Amino acid sequence: MRISSQMGYSAFNGNLGRLQESNYFNLLRKSTGKDIQSIADAPSRLMDVKKLNAQRNMKENYINVSEHAVSEMRQAEDFAEVISNAMREIRDLAVYSTNPSYDGTVSSVGQFIKGILSDMIRAANSDFNGKYLFSGTKTTPNNIQNDFPNMTNMPFEIVEVAPTADNPSGLTVVFKGNMDSRAINKDAHSNEVINMTAEHLFGAGGVAFFQPIIDIYNVLQFNQDGTPRDNFDSMNREEKNLINNFQKQVADNISTVDKNIGIFASRRVRMETINIQMAEEIIRLKEVQSLKEDVQMPKLLSELAKEEAALQYSLSAGARIQRNTLFNFL
């Protein structure tokens, strides 16, 4: 039988391969910072890591959606405040027009109020990222244009209809949206309404609160017989009483709008609080996930140093084992 040094080399070669494989995976752990490099390393721990990662991704998605909604709600609040302030300015002008010390023309006050009304409509038609804020679920121009092809594609519009004794100017406000709520899932178990409807902002039908403003305009611009006022016409006692009644209605409407803005703002603050809580939960999930999958670097570096020394020694010993002897030639 032929005798060779290779007969004792197979065991050494197998051990050297395992040592090199271990060194390779430890180098991977060092570069990635992750202790688990394959499912065979720690199956149960890997499943825990996958579950933690799924929970974290889900919460991050909820936060992203919620933060976008909060930005929209904040903008809706700002425009609602603009509308409330405009109503307050109209009421102040109406009260001022009845003051005995006022020596200007009441018709000019009426024109000023009409301009503020136009500003209110402009604010009511505001949008966020191309979606109308106060038109329910009809948030795009196409939604509105399809139902009202002969009008503008805005949710609110001032139009002039045939004059009547009660409305000599013929001014009226048309709402072309709907009163539906838009909601998002703020977490896995609940949702939150993120829009303020036209009914909350302008009363029944989304237009009721405009009526006393138009009534004030009509009294300031037209005589009781429906004819337009001259520049220097003044109001009589009955007309001033009408103005006082209408401005009281505007004052009541302002209180309702402000209350609804406060309710809407509380929902926005609640969503912001939930976002903060979920962000904290994500931090804790990351910490737990790190404990389960991140490598202990000091321990790993120590193992790598030992493996490097063992590899150098093994390679040196292997080189000596492989030298030819007399047995190779027998």
C-alpha cells in the first residue's frame, strides 16, 4: 500500500475550512453590525426581529399619513380663522354704519362689506396640495365641474339671481361640494376625521351664515323700495334696527364658527399627540430590535483576533505538513 503525508491531512483541511468560514461570517458581522447573517444562525431570534421590524414599519406609515393630515388640518384652521376674522370685520362695519357720529356714505360701507365677502369666498375655496379644504369629499375641480358644468369649478361661488323685495341685489352664495367627512386611520384601531365641513363653517347647506351678511349689504346699498341709494343717503331708524338685527345674527354665527374651529383644532392636537407617542414607541422598538439582532462589537473583535491568530498558525502548520518526505516516493 502507498503511504503518504496526505493521509493525515484531510482532518486538518476540514478544520481549516470551518475556521475560515467562521472568520468570514464574523467579518460580515463586523461590516454590517448585525449578529444574524442567515436564518440558520438563530431562527427564533430572527422571527422576533422580523415581527419588530414589521411593527416599526407599520407605525412609521401611520405617522407619515398622520403628519400629512395634520399639515392639512393646520392649513384649514388658518383659513377658517381668516373667515372668522372677516365675519368679525363685517359685523364691526355694520355696527359702525349705525353710529350717529358716522358722517360717511352708507353705500360705500356696503361696497366694502361686499369686498370682504369676496375675500371670505376666496378663503373658503382654498386648497391643500390641490384638494379643496371645505368641500367634503368633492375635493377636485373635476368633481365640481362635472356636477355644475355651467358654473366655476370652485366649491363656493357668489352669483347674482333675479332681484326680489327681500334681496334687491340678487346676490347669493352657492355651495357645490358636499358635507361628507374625510377620515384617516390614525392607528391600527381607530380613525380620525381630518376635514372641516362647510356646514361647520357656514351653517346649514354650507351657505346659511352668508345670508345675514348679504342682508346687511342690501340694507346699506338699497332703499326700502328696492332702489339703489344715492351717495349721500343715510339710513332711517327702521333700517338701522334691521342692521342691528343682522349684525347680531353675524355675531352668533361667529361664535358658532369659533366653537367649531376649537373642536377641529382639538382633533388636530390629539393627532399630533398620538404621533409623538408612536414616535416614542418606534424608538423603543428599535432598541429592542437592536438588542436582538445587533452584534456585540467588543466580543466580536476579540473572536476575530483569536480566529486571525488561529488561521495564521494553521496555515503555517499546514505548510510544514505538506512538505514531501521519503514516503512520497516509496
